[in-house]
Amino acid sequence: MKSKLILTGLLWGVASVIFAQEFKVVTVVESIVPGGVGRSRMIEQKQEMNYHDLTTERTNGRKSDQDEIKRSDIKIDNFSETKLLNFYSIAGINFQNIASNDAVISSKINEMVKDGYDLAFVSSAVESDAGKSDGVGIFITRLYFKKK
């Protein structure tokens, strides 16, 4: 009887670890603006959101009777913003800036791992300079962490 109770408790504990997961997203935005004029940041939300509060239903193309969702309902007030360097300086692409950003991002990843998160996957995209008349762009990377 005692062994069945211990086995049940052990299985319950394992199941709770397997199924209870928490995810966190950290976004890195690195500017691709010549002359170092752009802003580069690493952003982490510090406030929970419930997507249900921001979701409306449509039936036959018509919205439900739910209240209208305003932009102010979506924006959060609590987040951290870590400064990074821009990819470009006055002389063009700056490899020292890239290495410096890598060190900051690695520091964040190492801290998240120490806090019990695993780096689950990474997603990145770029909107780059479209030619002489554009002159702007960003490189965005989302780091998805999972905590059991």
C-alpha cells in the first residue's frame, strides 16, 4: 500500500513537471540605419497578458457584442528595455558593435538559463535598406524560452 502511494505521488510530480510549462519571449531589435542614428534594444515584458481579453468573435463577418478593444487595452506598462548598439556607424557596418550586442544577448540568455528556462527556439527577420531612397531597416530576433 505504501509503495503504491509513493508511486502515485512520484507519477503525479512527473506529470506536473511535464505538463506545467511557462513560456517567455525576449525580442531583440537591432537598427540597420547608416550613421548610427537608429535605436537598438532588447525588450522583455514584465507584465502578464491574457489574449482572451483582447479577442473578439466574428460570425458572418460581424463582430460580437463585446466592447471595442482599444490600443490602450493592448499596450503594457511594465517591460525592460536594454540598450544595444546599432549595426552601422558613420563608417558603415561596425563589427565591434555586433560583437558587443552578442555579448549582451548572451548575458541575457545565460541569466534566463540560470533562472530555469531553456531556449526553446529562435525566430528572426529583417527589413533591410531598400536602396538609395530608403536608408532604414531593422533586424528583429525573438528568443522563445520555456520553463518547466
